[in-house]
Amino acid sequence: MVGRTDFRRDEEGKDKGMIRDFFNKIGRHAAVACGNFERIFENTESLSPLPTQTMQLLREVNSESPDFDRIDTMLTSTPEIAAYILRMVNSAASGVPHEIKNVRHAMAMLGLRRIKQLITSASVVTSLPQPSSTLFDRQKFWTDSLVTALLARSLTRHTFAEYEEEVFISTLLSEMAIPVLLVDWEEYYAPVLREWQEDTRRLWNIEQAYFGWDHSQAAVWLAQQWGFPEEMVSLIGTHTLSVDLLTGHDLDRTPAASIALAAGFPSMLKNVKLSLVDSAMNVAYILGIPASELATDVTRIEEQYEDMREMLGLPKQGTDQRFRELREAFEEAGERGL
């Protein structure tokens, strides 16, 4: 027979458990409300978006004096990253004259700056968690990211060609906080994504309304924690800038403009049909590039997408309409005098 003291102890234990659960929920709510990314992502290691071996590789490649022999050795234990790098450098879009068969050859051919970018992007693309939420479609997510990154690189080629690779990688990874947030904070973040998919507003507008912060700020925090190069951290944080902010802060003649303007086109992940013409006009006007020339660029971007889609395991189908809409949007901007 259970004594009264034992019964009371059991009840007290249950009460304490309920209180702990209560304060844990309050703590989670406070972290989201305040944009406390250290608290929000405190379980990042358990989610393993970047495994220990990958973190060590990133720290080495982004150190002041990286050891190429050590990097080469580390890559043998992360074959998926090595394979990603070789696929990217051997794609037609990279312009290398001969096939590169190993990462050491790639390091010698491309140099430290480019290898830093490739290893950083490969580390994230191959390691980000896969949310179970039905709101997240991995193939659509990376298709949208790759098309936007290729557009941003194309725009940069017209303005700051020496930064086109930094812009490409930074744009490709600019949405990386979204799957991480969906894994451990689905109860908070899923309603935001659901509303965004059916809304005309941009995602960061809705996030700011819900939380007072957005996924761009979260991505910057993650990039800093994961040891990204400083220039990539800065560029990742610019992809949600509005046209007004670009011009108001004199960023319209910097590489940030290419990222923000490319990201300003309505996402392919939305369920509502939105015109791309206003975004195309913003690009032509702010960057001072004839819209007819930008329309021609879309054909080259489409070819580059075809060359690179396999590195992300993306399907061949599904982008024809997007490229057609981009081309038509720039053509209409040209007809309006831009």
C-alpha cells in the first residue's frame, strides 16, 4: 500500500515536472520573441546541421594560415563534400579548361579564396537538416535558391565582376536558417511559412510582424557561429534588403544590390501567382542595365542551372516556366523604356 508521504512525494514530483515544462515553454517563447539566437539554436549541435568533422574543416579552411595538406586529409573523411566540390568546379559554368579529378588539384587550380567559398557552401548544402514538415520541399527549396543565386551572380557580372562567386555562394546559402528553424521550432515557424505561401508579402515582412526578427538575421548568426568568411557573413545579411533600404544606405552600387534585387523576385515556393515585372524594372533601373540585355542573360542563366542542378540533386523538370517568366518580365521592362 502506498503511504500518504509517498503519494505526496509523487504529486510534488509531478508538479515540479509541470512547472519545469511551463518554464521551458516560456523560455522558448521568450527566446523567439526577443530574437535570442543563442537560445533558439542552442540545440543546433544535436540537430547536426554541421557535423563535428565539417565544423573542423570549416575552421581550418577559414583560419589565417590554412594547411592545404590538412584540408585534403579532412576531405577524405567527408566524401560528400569532396564530391560536391568536384561537381561544381567541373560544371560548364565554372569555366575550367580541363576536368579536375581531385580536390588537391582543385585547390591548386582555383586558389584559396575560391576553395573557401566552395567548401563553405558544400558543408552547408550537404549538412542542413531535413524538416519533417510538409511545408518544406527540399527540391523546391534548393531549386529556388539556385535560380536566385545564378541570377544574382549574373547581375554582379555586370557591376562588380570580381565578387560574382562570393555573391553566388552567399545567395545560395542566404535561406539556410529556414530548415533549421523548422526542425526545432516548427510550432512557431510553421504558421509563418504557411501564411507567407498564401500571401503577397515577402517572408521577412511576415517574420518581422510575428517575431521582430527575420531569417536573414538568423542566417547571419549561424554563419558567424559556423566560421564563415566575414565577407560572406555580410553578404548573406543583405538578401532581405528592400529597394528603399538599398538606396537609402547607399548600397545600390555595391555587390549587396545584386543579392537583394535577385532575392526580391517572388519566390517559386509561393502558392499565389505574382508578377515579376516590378522586380525586373527595379533591377534595370537601380543597376542601370538595359532590360533587353537582362532578358538575354536569362538564357545563359538557364543553361548554367542545367549544368549545376545535379550538384544539389535537383530534377530536370520544373524550371522552364520560371525562366520564361523571368525573360518575359525583363522584356516587358524593356518595353516600358528601361
